[in-house]
Amino acid sequence: MRRTQAHPSQARALESQSLRCIFGNPFRPAVANPAWFTSTVLALATGIYEDRAFDRLPILADALQDAGCENADILNHCRSDGPHVRGCWVIDLLLGKS
């Protein structure tokens, strides 16, 4: 069976997107407001982390907005197409992971 390999520029783009998912914008770090830590937000973040269910990130964005989050970086990241990976900076921020 022959494996299909991505073009080097596609592979670099995927790596760049994955790094942005992990580190976010180092020049504009986000700070979580304790008011956002509702049971719904924490349950969604925990489920996304444990199940690697990054397709639920837009739902998390809605829950964060309902909790008063207006941080465009956080909301846009959750609603972006990704790719998203374990170590996602938004999930880590919400779950207190370093």
C-alpha cells in the first residue's frame, strides 16, 4: 500500500497551524476571567480535552460568550477551522494546564 505524502509547503502550513493552536499569540497572551468558569464551560473544555473532540470548540465559544467572554482571540480560535490539537491554548487556559 502506498502512502500519500503532503507537499512540503502543505506540511509546513499544517505545522504552523498546529503551533498556533498550542501557543496562541505570544505577543498578546489571553487571561481568563474567573466569571467564565461556569459548569458548562468547564464540562465542555474537559470533554474536548479528554475526548480530543475539537469539533466541539464552536459550542465552547458559545458557552464562553454566554458566560461573558468577549475576547476575540479566544472566540475566533474556538470558531476557526483548525486544525486543533491536544495542548490547544484555549483549553489549557480554561483547565489551568501549563
